[in-house]
Amino acid sequence: MRLFSFLMANLDGNDEPAWLERVRSEGAVPLCDPDNCSNGWASPLGDSFKVRGPDYFTTRVKVPAGEYLLKPLGFDWVKGPTKLSELLNNPNHRVRKVLQEEFPAGGEPFVWAFNLQVPSKENFSAIAYFVSMSSFPEGSLVDQFLKGDNNFRISRLKMIANIVKGPWIVKKAVGEQAICIIGRALSCKYSQGDNFIEVDIDIASSMVANAIVHLAFGYITTLTVDLAFLIESQTESELPERILGAFRFSELNPASARPIEMLSYGSLGMQSSLSMRLWKSIGSFILPGTQENSSGSGSGSLHTNGIIDDQTKEDKESSSDSGSSHVNEKSKEETSKCTQENSSDSGSLHAKGIIDDETKEDTESSSDSGSSRVNEKSKADTIK
């Protein structure tokens, strides 16, 4: 039985755990039928995505993805006073609270969260949650991802984006299908606990992605987009690829986004954030330059917890000791891994310098030497 048919057949909660239905229903926007969804989210059929088939490295043939590895758990359309990240680290998060209440003795199912941080003044986030009801085999690709380091995750986590419905200008900018090795195109933060993993995806970290999303956001109330997440197969033994989970957001209304204070975080999260900002300000006054000179996990931790605001980040990046940060950002842009496999509009992202030589091998319609020259020029302009 197809995933969505199974999901919709059990919306009354009779055949699925009550906690699962509770998480799905408590978000800011409702769960909808994929074919009739306005200002809501849905679970599209797996076969709407194409993934690397069992003989891909020989034939370059992609196949319908089939059923997902994970079950759709919920969706949040939220906004906050700062960029929202590491949400599941907070025990008062609505998903964690439901699971803690349902499994007081432990044994909670494993939750995956993909947090798309939308570049905007109001710090919107679109967060998709998935759940695994059983563990994955030891040594499997999913097991390797969960136990691996960030280098492994950066090189493997892939996103497929399908523009199902939207204005011509957005489809032209994105292409009807875009495929991206997320960690090489965008800055990602991985947060992991005993029963969850969260990936915070900073769209603003890429100049090209930032521009495209700003364009698309102006049409968000008319857009329907399918997003799928998977771990890329890079050897024969790892084929065929399997999608972890996918979701559809359709015609989202920015006014429907729920302020983060309403997610039952309580006073702890907000007061902690305010306190940290206060102490950071005092510290900067007493010991000027301390924060700027703190490279690595210290300052990164503050930023990924949403404590450092955008202005502070700009000040930090302008510091003479932040050269390594600039080098890292340039490196990410140079090694950007977004592509549009099997898309007739692949030239749109080629011209923006997003596709590099390795991922171009997966593109069914190859670019000519002229587009390659545009690609190289665009990369140089971006770095400048």
C-alpha cells in the first residue's frame, strides 16, 4: 500500500498511535491531501521522485523511489526572534514533549528533523519531522550516517526539490527538479541526541540559494513544492538509493507561521537566550575582541543556538581574525553540489555556477562548452 494512502486511511487515529496523530495535528498548518492542499503540508508519493537505480553506475538509469524509509511525523511553519536552530535540543519542544509523555520509561522512537531556515527578516523556518519505528541494520548507509562524522554527512546528505506548482519565473530560476548535496552547497548544523537527529539548513549561506529563495518567497502563497531527503549512494553496494522521507508544502501563508514562543518552549529557552545575549554584551564591553577571537565550537555554538543575531554575525565576520570563516564560505561556494539531474532546465543553475564537474556527470542533458565558460565566470564573480 502506498505511503500516502496508508496515511490518509488512518487519519482518524484508529489504526495508528494517538501520539503520532497528535504531533501531526498540532502544527501551525494542517496535514492535507496532496492534490487538494492550501496553506498546509502533505506527504507526496515516493514514486514522484527519481533516484539512482541498482545499476546506476553502469547505466546511469534512475528509477521511481518507492516507499520511504521513515514515516512522516509532522511539520512546523514557524518564525522566531532570531534564526531558529537546534530546536530538538530543547526538552520543551512540542515533538519531544509528546514522546516523553507517551514513553515515560524510555524506548522513544527515533525522530529526524530537517529545518529549512528561510532567509527573511522574520526568521521563518519550515521544519519537517519523520520518525523511525525500528532501528536500522548495523553498517547500513543510514547507520553510517547516524554514527559518522560531519565530513561523511556533508558529502552524503542529498535533497531533491520538485516545483509542483508555481509561476514561470520561479520554475525557470529553480528548474522543475533540483538535486543538491546539501552540505556542500549550504551551511548545515547537525544536532543529535539519544533519540533524534536534526539538520539545520541555512539557505542564506549561499548567495545563489539566498537569491532564489528570496524570489520564490514573494510567490509563496502560490507555490507547491515537494522536498525529499536521502543519503547518496556512492558505491555499487549502496544501490539502489532510498529516500529517508519527503514532504510537500503548498501555498503557505507567512501570516500562518507560529511564533516560536507558542511551541511550548516555556520561559527556559527565551530567558536563556536573553541571558546569553546580556552576558555576551557585558563580556564584549569588558574584554573587547574576546568573542571575535574565539574560533571553532564556542562562537559556532552560540550562533547555531540562535543567540548571535545577524548584526553580531556581520560584526564577527568583519573581524581580522575571521579569515578562516571567509575561506570556509568561499570553499563551500566553490564546491557547491546542487544540480538538476534529468531536468530540461539544467542550464539555469549551470549559469549560476552551482554545478561542478562531479555532479554534472549525473545530469542527463550535458552542457556545452559555452555554458561551462559562463559557469566558471559566475564562480569567479561569486567569490569576488
